[in-house]
Amino acid sequence: MGEPLLKISGLMSGYGDVQVLWGIDVAVNEGELACLVGSNGAGKTTLMRTISGICTATGGSTHFNGVDITSASPNAILSAGIAHVPEGRRLFRGLTVKDNLLLGAYLRKDKDAIEQDLERVYDLFPILRERRRQDATTMSGGQQQMCAIARGIMSRPKLLMIDELSLGLAPKLVEELAETLVEINKQGTTIILVEQDVMTAFELADYAFVVETGKVMKAGPTSELIDDPIIREAYLGM
Ligand SMILES: Nc1ncnc2c1ncn2[C@@H]1O[C@H](COP(=O)(O)OP(=O)(O)OP(=O)(O)O)[C@@H](O)[C@H]1O
Ligand SMILES: [Mg+2]
């Protein structure tokens, strides 16, 4: 296999004087479904934000598709093909589901293809077609999560990053979302998932990165990590 689609080396980042990431190493190959797990405050969200350019790296590098995007702007990173579905969904109040979805495509100029992609996300999440004229923030938590993921897809990303897939959602809905993500992944989008529920994450993903205090303390195929005694005790309560 050639170069990974996303290659992060020694990445450091934080907020002002507060350093949060202390040399993160991550490599994700094209077509993979990877997950990022770790305790509250480990730095998972900060890593997502630094990859997508919302937080500024203070050291190390991020390469995407062979290009150094370490210091690129959020728009440039989105244009390069990374979509970030933020923690807490962040849909726009007062805008319909359809308009929220179209905002995901705001940097694109290919009008016909945008229409096609709108149909594609309505096929992936039929409830969004039904609710397309409703204020997005008046939907249920699960429907809003679908809308946030669909908005991410509307930029036609090569890499889709989802921060906290299952937070606050009923198990049955999480299962449904998981199936849809596998489908999106099969259609060719590489995915990085941040997930509190490590079992769900391991069932869904091929590869996992375990983040603790701003470092990757373990990485490997989920089929191997699930049998790791330390991981079992610390994250799976076994
Ligand atoms: N805007 C901010 N300003 C200052 N410190 C912050 C800010 N956001 C996060 N932090 C700090 O950075 C550290 C990592 O937070 P981060 O949100 O990246 O963790 P996380 O792994 O996503 O946690 P969780 O699982 O709770 O979402 C924490 O100590 C947090 O207090
Ligand atoms: Mg977080």
C-alpha cells in the first residue's frame, strides 16, 4: 500500500498557553474506517479541531492526500476533502434541514452535482427528505445527528470525521447510524469516528487509536485491541 490518506506526525496543539496534544501520531489509509477512543479530556476533540484547522498546530505535521495541510485554513482543508462533524452537531437554528445540508456544500460550485448529492443523502437518511422543510434544530437528537453527518457528506469529502457519534442517542438508533456509516464507507469515503462507547467503536471500525493525555498510547486493528488485557480492563470494563 502507498502513503496513508491522512498522516499525522508529532502533532502538538492546544488553547493559548494550555497545551493539549503532546505529539500525536496517526495514520489512516484510504478506504479505512478508523476510530479514536479515550477518556474525557484526553484530547480527541482537540485533535479533530487541529486536523480541520480550527485549532492551530504548534508542532508536528498533518499530511492529507500527500499535501502538507498543517497550517492550512479551515476552508482550504474542507476543499482538500476533509469534513468535520463537530461534537454537539452544531446545526443552524432558523434554517431548514435542506438549507443546513446545502451549507455543507457552500464551497462547491458544481450545482448539478450538489443536487445529486442532496438526493444521495436523502437516500441514506430518508427521514431528512421527509423533514427537509423543518427547522433542523427542532428535530430529535438522532435526526439532528443524521443531519449533521449528511451535511458533512455534502462537501463530498474523501475523509469524514465524526466527533461523538452516539452521545445521547438510543442504542437502536446508534445501530442504525452505524449501518449507514458502513454503507457510506463502502461507497468510498474514509471515516474517522470519535466514540465514547468503545465497544460500539470497536465493532464498527477496522482500526483504532487510543488517546490518553494528548498522546496515542495504543493503536492497532480493532480485532487485536479487543483482546488486549489493558484495553479490556480500562475501556471495556472486562
Ligand atoms: N476552548 C478551550 N480552552 C481551553 N482548554 C480547552 C478548550 N477546549 C478543551 N480544552 C481542554 O483541552 C483538554 C482536552 O479536551 P478535548 O475536548 O479535546 O477532550 P476530549 O477527548 O474530546 O474529551 P470528551 O471525551 O469529554 O469530549 C481538556 O483538558 C479541556 O479542558
Ligand atoms: Mg470531545
